[in-house]
Amino acid sequence: MALKFKMERNFSKGKMSIGKKLIAILMITGLGFSSASAQRTLEIGGFGGGSYYIGDINPALHFYGTKPAYGALARLNLNPRIAMRLSWSRGKVTGDDTKTKVVSNRNLSFLTIINDISFTGEFNFWEYYTGSKRNYFTPYIMGGFSLFFYNPKSLSGADLRSLGTEGQNVGFDGRKPYKKWSLAFTFGFGFKYSLTEKLGLGFEWGMRKAFTDYIDDVSTTYYIDGSTIDPDNTAQILSDPTMSHKPYVQRGNDKNFDWYNFTGISITYKFDLIGRKKCNTTKW
């Protein structure tokens, strides 16, 4: 604390350069955060809600085809404004050309189960403590990265990746089967509310920008002449259900990667980690 007082005295007397003043401000701020972090808490809980996707089959309609989703999370509260979170979410996403009608004469569809592991940071707009009688509510924003696993199937259950619907299995135009995992940039917003001294309630809308265009198994071009498709060949039928396209005709847009979303409610239980004997509601 003597260091803090000395810096504040020199600052007020104008004996510090602009650079040194900036460093001093950062150090004083850091001391403040360090003091607040003495009340770190861990929250563990579950998540329930819905999931949906944005991509070639559904390029713009948020919440279209929302399916049930669930998961778990662990949140480390570093101070009243900042938290780090590790979460796992599982949900289905789907799309159907015959319903969205974005592209005529294509009739593609899919259903994918996504398992998402996300590491994100949260910033509370207001000070928040689970268990506080004053700082018991806040909106927040979050951002980070996700690792997710997926394997698109047809609505009838056929494994689209293994069928190579864009010629991956026959090496058309040098194509190879895509991976069943990818990374994503994660961002969103939500609200936190303290239910009791230990229980917290949350609502969140969380978007993921995937680094792949194959969540829906649609990305590039057709690879086979539709007029020569064998009606008994599942891979060919699922590649071009209308049997009316030529090789290299656009099937999807490989310039725009897919998105997916988890939206829902979480309930967490708080564990005190540091400063357990100290009141974490210093105002109330």
C-alpha cells in the first residue's frame, strides 16, 4: 500500500511523465482488481434451451428449426465484473430446402448433432455477486472460442459425410472428406440474476461462427450429371435429389462458413474459493 500512496502523491505533484503516469494508473487499477479478486467464487451448474444453425440451407432466419439443447458449465468469478467460463453444450441443428425455400430446385436437407466445448470470458455491465441483496442482477457480454464435433445426416438417418455427396469419396476436383470436428469463434450476451445466497439464474444467447462450411454437408458444387443418377444409389440421390444438375454447378457457397447457436437458461450453485470468511457484498 506504501507504493500505491507514493505513486498517488507523485502523480498529484506533477513529477511524473505521461508514460509514468499511465503506468501508475494501470498499477493502481491492478491493485484494485487484486483486492476484488480476493473474493473469487466458482459456480457450477446446468444449461437447458435450444439450438439452431445459419448456413447454406438457412442463410438468415434466426431460431428457425430450433431443437432442444442442454449442457453444463463452470464459471470462475475473478471479480464483480469479470468471469471466465468453461462449458459443454449438446444440441441438434437442422435445415430443409423444402421449408426455407431459399434455393429452388435443390431440395437438400440435413440433421446434425453438435457437441460444443467453449472457453469464454464474461464482462458484467454492473457489479454482480451471487447472493448479494444489492448487486443481484446484471446484463453481460461474452466472447471466446469453441471446439465442436459434428456429423451431418439426412433426415432419414443416412451418414452424409461417409457418402461423399460432393464427390469427396471419388476425389472429384481433388476433394477429400471433411473432418468431423472444427473450431468456432464464440460471442453473445445474457443476463444474470441471483436467486438465493448460493443459486444463480442466467439467460444467454450465444452464437458460434464455425471455421467450416460442412455443418449442413453443403458447400461447393455438384459432382455428377443428374440425368445419369442411379435411383438406387443413395449417395447420388442425396447429392442431387432433383436429378437435374450438371457437374460444377453451384450446390452451396463455400465462401461463407456456417454458424450455430445455443440459447437458453442456466442455473448455477456458488462455491467460495478465496476470502470465504469475508463478506462478498461489501455494500449490503
